[in-house]
Amino acid sequence: MYQTDRQRIPIKFRHKEERVPESLFCLCLKYVARNLDTLCTETLDGYTLHDGLALPSEICEPFIEVYQSNGGEIFDRFAHLFVDVTKTNLRSVHISNSSITDEGLEYLLCHDLYELTLTNCQNLTHKTYINIFKHAVNLRSLTIGPNVQITPYNKLSNSSLSLDDLPSRIYKKAPNLRHFVLRAIAESPFTSDNIFLGVMLDKLIQLRFLDLSYCLGVGSLRYLCKLTSLHTLILFDVPHLQNNDAIINICSLKSLVVLDISQTETFPEQGIYKDENKILALIVTCLPNLMSLDISGTNLAGKGTAEQSMCESLSGRKSDIPGLEYRVDNPLEFLGLYHTQHNACRRHDIPAKIISGDANEEQIFNAAASCMDKPKLLQNILNDLYHLLRYDQCTQIDQALDIVLEALTRYVKEKLIQISGSATLFYIVKNKDRPLLLNDITVKRRIITTLLTGMDYHNYDETMMRNGCLTLCQLRIPQDVMFEFKRLVQMLLHIVSTSDHEGFVQRIGIYLLNSVACQVNNKQKNELGDAGAIKKMMAIIKDRLHRRVCDDVLEVAWSTMWNVTDEAPKNCKRFLDGNGMKYFIGCLSTFPDKNELMRNMMGLLGNVAEVSELRCRLMQGHFIKVFSDLLYSTQDGIEVSYNAAGVIAHLASDGQRSWIIKNPTRNKVLDRMTKAIKKWNLDADRNINYRSFEPILQLAQVKHTPQCAHWAAWALANLTKVYPEKYCSIVIAEGGLRIMSELLEEHSQLQNNQPGVIHSLAQTVIDQCLMYMKNTIDEARNQ
């Protein structure tokens, strides 16, 4: 068909269908899939439904799908959930990337399935093949995919059985089987013509769809001649089709509508035919019903040079593919030309409505849609799509996303596909049209879940980790990822602890981890600690100290601990228990002039000092001397001095008796703190973030040590004055106005005819909050 008439294969992957708000049913399935105890009890035999529960197929089948898509694995103990066919009902089962065994799968086969798909289930044996056909009365579709070695031939090749035993061993009854996929059968040891395949197919003459992709030694294919109803024949990457009369026997299948004899570049010679133009002409003339033909990776499209015409066209149209001259007036619906020799996909006159290739965006999309079951080709296609997106030449971002997500979901274990797909995903998420995609929460969540699943499986591959982290950086952290919080945290902690200490992956991983830590709630901070965040950060700090390297990773490690310990006493204790003070002193002495590092360390110690039961562990002379010395620090503006004063204020709040050291003395340290506070600029911008003022307000109520109230009042006065919109509401909500009013009364006595400093600071807080309240009311009235 001519260029102006070209069409595109419609993309119908599930990700496109999911671009609607998730139903309550779907949300419930996800919850149950992640919390199996809501549905079943784990017994010695495996999972068992709670008493009184029964699940119809409308629940069982989507539950299995959701369970797998959310990282769950179908293993024997899980399959036991469906052992009782009176309480559960299955018609269609798809299992991939599973450790299930023959025994576990039989729990599912007892449901007399209508459809079964097995992919990457390496623990299954020939017993499963026998069991399948014991329960095949309803079976319509059977897919035995890659890495599923269950056919009796695998048993024959590893035993003393002879060829005479073969037919009786694989006899079957599947009267309704129409769709049969049998991938990667090894070459027959008995004869050049594969008797094994012949016997397998002998009883399945009702087949309409047959896929023998990757099968070796298929021989002449004469055993296909009995399949008189065959509609579709897939022979992708099957070698030696140009030998043994295979093409002749294919041509005898007059009912064929779809034929795929495409090849990859794994064995380049396999796609090379002698008299290629005549072979292609033979195929299209002998198969009158043929509408879809894939010859990707072969030379069957010819050289494209002018040759003597083999037929006359009634319309006068021509074909730049010589072997397809017979179809110029009846063009194919689909023609696969991806990586054909001599760039056939770039020719002009091609008698087909839809073409796959690599000449343009349309052809690449068609190639992806038609090759989704061909991982060897799909990897190359994803690379082509990557280049389109990288250079901003892709116009259909949504379709590109559907293709990438489908590929990544199907081929979790294929590292090269995961690497190519995740790199492509980065440019999709980074694209200028990203708001249109990322405003859809369902799409966004599918991206994150798919990405994390691939990263989980290939977590020691630096490239995969880099691609994943870069893509996550394009999202809002942590808001967009909270539904996968635990998985994300485990992944990031793995990255920061196993990646190259000088590498980019560790650097971006720790930045992401810190971004998560600084915005989550207290429960999630404790979960971060439980997952080992403090321990992992300590290991990074220890490494940097040992190598005497102060870089951004060291600074962010301290920042992460600062965030994780905020209002999290359990994590503060973890810091101290892990020799945190040793590392603090080590960094202080090794890198004394690093402002960012100093601020982060002192911020963390401020959090520790807020925990009353831990303050005694800070009450050591050499620690107090360090804090006292830092009171006059000018590093990072006032931040280091401010945090040092905060630590001292909390230590002093426990009273004179708790100051158990002789040097430096309590009075001397408090005097230094007062002098330091008076030097601070009340209008100074701050590099700090508070979500609650509860610890500061507690200090403001300490009566036995006015220096504590002094620091607290200054902190609130500064923050409400410089950032009233952010902090006045917190002061008001947490009862700060009442506490500031009490300070006014306590410090109302004039000093040199002037209000005392604490009185002035408390008044500033009150004034700022009252002004904020008035402005808020005025704005509400004007709306």
C-alpha cells in the first residue's frame, strides 16, 4: 500500500485501559494481595481460606493477576489457597516468574481450566505436562513459554527411555484446545524430522493457533499438514526453515491467515534464503487467505532493485518488494519488515496496510505491538524508541508509555529489556508532555510499581539502578511514592549500601532517601529506622572518615539522619547506640570547616537532645565543651550556633542536679549561650524546617533556668517574624500564645527602664501571631 494509506496497529495493552480512577474492587484486591492474612491462614500445607469464605472466578482470577503484578510470586503454598474447588473457582490462570512445582500447579489444574499460561517456571517437570492433559476437558488455550521444560521430550533426553516409548508417554485428550504455544523445544535426538513434535500435535488437529517460536530441529514440518483448520502459525526464530522442505509444507496450509517466519540477529544465516524473491512469491501465491506476514530479520524482501516483473497488475501498481508483486491489488493487512536486509521497510511501494520496521515512529510502534511476545527483538525496538524520545522525535508519548510498561511488566527477568525500558521510561516521564501523563494517578502508580519491580529483580546492576533513580527523581518525592513506601525504602537503602562509594548511583540514591525522610510522618520515620536507615548512614560516614573524604554523600548522610531522628526517639537511640557521637567528634575534627556538614550534625544532635531519657548520654565533659565552643561559631550563618544553643538549652532544662560534670561548669556554659543569642540577628533567614514547636514550647515553660526560655522565645520570634505564613499557625495551634503570655508576666520587670529581652521576644511572637490572624480574617472576608 502506498505511504499515504499507512495504518498503525492499535495499542491495546492493559495500561491504557487502566487510565481511569481505580475501582473499589481493584483497590480491595491490591490491599488483600499485600495483606494475605485478611483472606487466609498459613497452615503447614500452605495458605488456606478463612472459614466461611468462598471466592468465585470473578474474584480468584483478578486476585492472582493483581498479586503477581504487585510483586507476589505464585509458589506452592500460595497455590494451596485454591485447593478446594468448592470454595474457589478458576477458569483462566497465567503464571510467570514462579518457583511453583508440579504439586503446587496441580492444585490449580484441578479446576479444569479453560486457559493456562506458564512462563519462566523452572521447577516444573514432565509430570505437569501429563497433569495438564488429565484436566484438559475444558482447555481452550495452552501456553508453555520460555524456561518451562515440562514436555515429555525433556524427560526422554535425560533418561533411558527409547523412541518406542514416546507415543504412549504423551498421549492426550484436549478436544477443545484451539490455541497452543510451545516455546523453545530442543532438537530431536532421534531423527532430522522432529517425531516428538509430530506426536504431540497428532491428536490436536482442531488447532487454529500454533506458536513454535524458538523450537530447534522442527524438521520439514510435514506433521502440520493434518492441521487443516490452522489460522495462525508462528515460527519466530525457528532455524533451518529454508531446508528440509519446511516452506513447501507451510505452503500446503491453505487455511493460514497469519504466518510469522521472522528471525533475530542471533543466527544471521538463518534468515538467508536462496532465490528469496521466488520463495516469498511462492508463499503468497500458495496461501490465498494470508493477510498477515512477518519476515523480519530475513532477506525475503529482496534487494529492492528492479527485476523482471513476475506478474501483471490490473491497477498498474508496483511493489518494491519483488516477491509481493502478486499482492499489489490485494495488500496484506500486516507486513513485518523489522531489520530485514537491504532496509526493506524504507521502500516506497509496499503492498501492506500496516508495516513494522525502524524507518519512523509509526513503524517502531507497529514493531513493538507485533513483537511483544518476542523479547529478543523487543530489546532492539525499545532501543529505537529510546532514541526517538531522547531526541524529542516521538509524538505519541502515551502510546510509547503503554509499550514500555507492557514490556517491563512481561519481562521482569530480562535484564537488557529492563535496562532499555527503564532508560526509555526516564525520557517519557521527563518529556514536556509529562503533566498530561503524571496528572493521572493510576498511570503514575503503574510507572512506579513497574519500575520498582524491575529494580528489585536487578538490584545489583548499576545501570538499572541509575535508570530507576533518575526516573524517580522526575516525580514528587515522597508524595507520589507513598503507596510503595516500604519497597522504595528497602531499594534505596540497598543502593546506598552496595553501590560504588564514589559512584553516581550511591549519590542519587542517598539524595532520594533524604527527600523521603524529610517529609514523612513519625510512623514512617520509625519504619525507616527499622529498615536500617541509621545503620546504613553510619556505614557511609565510617567509610568517608576512614578515607578522609568530605563530599556531598557524607553531608547528605548526616542530613538523612537529622530528618529520620526528628521527633523519633527510637531512631535517636539507634544513633547513640551505633557510636554516633564517635562519628560526630570524628567528622568535627577531620572536617572542621565544612559548613553544611556542621549544620546537619548539630541539627541531628538537637533532635537527640529533645529526648529526655537520652540526654544523660550527652552529659559528658568533652561533648559539652564541643557544644560550648560551637556557640560562637559563625559557620553557615547562625545555624551551627543556634543548634548548639538548642542542645545546651535542653540539657540545662533537666536542672542543676542533672549537670553531673565539673568542667565546663553549668553557669559558664549558660553565660556563653546568653551572649551568643544576643549576637544573633532576629531577622536572619533560616535553613531549617519545623513541623511542630512542642519541644521549643516546653523549654519556654522552664522556670528554674531562664536561659532555656530565652533560646525558645528567640527561636519562635525569629521564625514567626521571618516566616509568618508558615509558622504562626503552628504556634497558635499548639498553644504558643498562652505560653508566650505567661512569659510576659514572668518577665514583666523592667531592666534599665526597658522590658527584658525575654519579655521583648515573647511580645514579638504574640504580635506576629495576632497580625497573622487579622490578615487571615481579612483575606477570608474579601473572597
